[in-house]
Amino acid sequence: MIANGKVFRYGRDVNTDVIIPARYLNTSDAAELAAHAMEDLDPSFADAVRPGDIVVAEENFGCGSSREHAPVALKAAGVGCVIAKSYARIFYRNAIDMGLAILECPEAVDAIEAGDVVSVDTATGVIEDETKGLSFTAEPFPPFIAEIISAGGLVERTRAQLAARTKEA
């Protein structure tokens, strides 16, 4: 999977409550969640983000409530990848389950600025800041996680596997 786009840059401890505020949790409609992504932290985010754009953040991205709505909102908004120094454990797992690509790369986070154009190859872990001409390498996904992300999430991967088994039978 390759993501390419403009960077939206945030600090540390970006809470799931600001990724998608609790007042919108009464819906599971991905488009509705996307319309309110990052609203309490960056009111312009939902209107400005484009498919493939990258979120870059400091430590502990996705801390707070364990809601799968947060990665759904980011993915549906068009975020191609999140690069952070570290993630809250539950957000990390929810992001994979929902098919949102996430990488840990402190060196990239330290160098990349808001507005930079960045490309990410999650298969190799290569992160390129095209604006500055810098390259970084994060740990790529193991094959089974890459399959989940590529399929669009755990449920979609499971559906595809079941369909393939049904065809074989």
C-alpha cells in the first residue's frame, strides 16, 4: 500500500475524543464520522484533507477511549497513513482492524512538518518527505497485518478468505 499526500501535523497525546468527538458516536456511518474527524482539535481538517493525505503526530496517538470510530473517521476522511512516534495500544489494534495504515517512526516525525508532501510505502516501511528530499524507514507490517490493511480491515479480509474457501469447496 502506498499513500501520498499533504501532511497534517499534531502533537502528543492526541485523544480519540478529539479524533472523533463523543457527540458523533451515535452513528456508524463512515462518511458522517469523516465529516467530523479531528473537529475539536483542527476544525478545518475534514474540509482540507484529501485522499492519501498523511497524519503525523508525536507520542501516544489515539490515547483515551477505546473506540473503533476513531480510525474509521480518519480512514473515511481520506487519510492514507498515520505516522507517529508511538500509539496507544488499543488505537493501534483498532486501526489495523479497520484497515487504517499506521507506522511508528520517531525520526520521520521529528523531521516532517505540516504541509510537507510525503509518500509512504507500507510494504517496505519507506517514508519519503518529497518536500525536503528526506527518506526514513519504519518497520514494515508483517505479511498478515499487511493483508488486513490491504483488504480494508479485518472483517473484509475474513469475508474474502471465506469466499475463497467457498469457491474451493
